[in-house]
Amino acid sequence: MCQQLYPKVLAHFKAKYPALEFETIEVQKKPDLAAQHGVFTVPVLVVLFEGKEHFRFVRNFATRDIDEKLERTYGLMFG
């Protein structure tokens, strides 16, 4: 994830979705791992539940975009 977006998304996740783990992959340092997750461009946010991809946000996205998709699923899983 890009250096400008990363701190905003991380802070948002910690505040709003504390039960989720937040992990980053540095694409240049671990290209094989990034490729395994289909990450070929940045920034990308992949949300997994129980090891399965549920949401993917690519390039231009904001925290409100994340909330629109994630709030309901998060509430069902951890509510």
C-alpha cells in the first residue's frame, strides 16, 4: 500500500475493525507472496475472512468505500 494511504487505512482499521488482523506485504520485497494473492499493482487492500477473499480494493479507494462493503460482513462475523 502506498505511503500516504497506509497510515490512514491502518488507523481506520484499528479504530473501526479491531477484531481484524492487518498485515502488509511489501510487493518489491516479496513478489512471490504478492503474486499468490493476485497483487500486481499498488495500492491494494485485500480483505479475507476465514482465509477466503471477500473484498478487494484497488488503486483509488477511500475509507468510506471500505466501510460500505465491510461493515455488514464485519458485524455478522464479530457482532
